[in-house]
Amino acid sequence: MSIQSMTGFAREEGAFESYSWRWELRSVNNRGLDIRVRLPSGMESFEIRVRDAVGKRFKRGSFNISFNLTETPGLAGYRLNEALLDRVIAIAEEVRTRTGGQPASPEGLLRLRGVLEPEEPDSDDAQRTALEGAMAESLDRALANVARTRTEEGARLIGVLEGFLDEIASLAAKARGLAATQPEAISQRIRGQIEEFLGGDSGVSEDRLAQEVALIVGKADLREEIDRLDAHGVQARELLLAGGAIGRRLDFLSQEFNREANTLCSKAQDLELTRTGLALKAVIEQFREQVQNIE
């Protein structure tokens, strides 16, 4: 199963009888599913259908959906206002009789306002149902195109995230090697500090010194943190392989990555290990930024 980005766009046009329309859909990242719909006045009931269609396809993302509906020019019919025409003809004949002028021409009569009236299209339930069905079909095509663009972007993100996971694994391995040298470095540092403080005569037994070193080394032990970094990396790769709506779980893992990196930095007893921990934090932040756009 592939993963989806939350970034997508689609435009879809359609027509039915005397109507034509255009859908425009945009989606960006969001913590949940947020749907904003702009429909022409009088179509408020259709909004429920739009929201249901989006909810069936997507789990997360902020959607902006606009719909423009127009009546196609030239397809509307006209009807003759016979009552008005009869009155106009009667008045025109009376005027002609009184003045001796020419009879009114048909073209002139038809040009008079109100004699020809636009014929309103039927608005019965059957036609409205058919119209909404055609609009819903084109909406489904637009949503399919949004899903396609989100899937294409998701495929690109897989490679990016795997690259960051490779960097995290490499830095964790480096930290493991540096951490292995910490006990000896700590022991030497403590011995040197004691000798410097007491002028070369420590007066401290080897057993006592070993106990103090063991205590400090125990507090500075990084094996658990590095093991958890490796385990989180394995879990993240498994999620990428499984696919689906994994954005929230990857975001949680990125927080766990960061927690271990913070602990590593706080326990580090030498400069190189601290630098490695800071490099880990930088890569983890880049990983998390990309994860924010996964459904």
C-alpha cells in the first residue's frame, strides 16, 4: 500500500443540459480532516454530499473546494406572451386607424419588451436529481485526480524519508562507537582531576575511585538511548513499507527520535559525542518536517 502526501490539486469541468460547471480542489497538510466548500446560493443541501465524498477518500488534509455553476448561453428557450401580444396588436391597430399609418410588423412586435420571455428550465425533482448526479460524478473524478497527485508526491517523500533514516542510523552507529570509549575517558579525567587537586597524592583508594567512576559511567551510559534510536528506525521503515495513513504514527516516532537525541546530548561526556548528538537532532527535525505532509 502506498502513502499519500497531503498536497494535491485538481480541476474538473462538466455539463448537463443547459448547465455547465467547474470544480477546483486544493489540499494541504493539516492535523485532521478540514473541508471548506464554496457553492452557489441555493445549493447548500449539496454540501453534505461533497463532504461525504471527501471523507470517504481521505483521512487527513485541509481541503478548499470551490464550485462554479452557469447556464450555458444559447440553450435556454423562449415563450410567447400571448396576452401581452394581443394587447399590443390591438393598440397598434387603433393607432394605425387614427393616424393612417402602416400596420405593425411582426419583427417590431417581437422586439417589444415582454412579448418574448425566456423560458425557465424545468425544475422538477427528477431533473434536479439528474443534475446533482452529473455534478457528483465530476466531483468524484476531481477527487480521484487529487488522490493521484497526493500519491505521486507520497512516493517522492518515501525516498526522502528513507534518506533521513539512513543518516539517523549512521549517526547512531557513530554515537555507539564514541560512547564505548566514555568509561575509560571518564576514569582518566577523574584521576587527573583528583591528582591536580591534591597535588599528585590522591589519598583515595583504588576501590573508592573505582566506585566513583562506576557511578558516573552508569549515569553516562548511552546504550539504551542508542538501542531505542535503532528500534525507532526499524519501526519507521516498517511503516513506510506498509503504507496507508501513517502520518500520525511517523510524527510520534519523530518525537521519540528527538527525545533520545536530547538525552544523548545531555549525557555526552566529550565534544565529539555532543556534536554527533546535535547532528542527530538536526536530521530528526528534517525528518519530522517532511512527515508533517504525510496523510
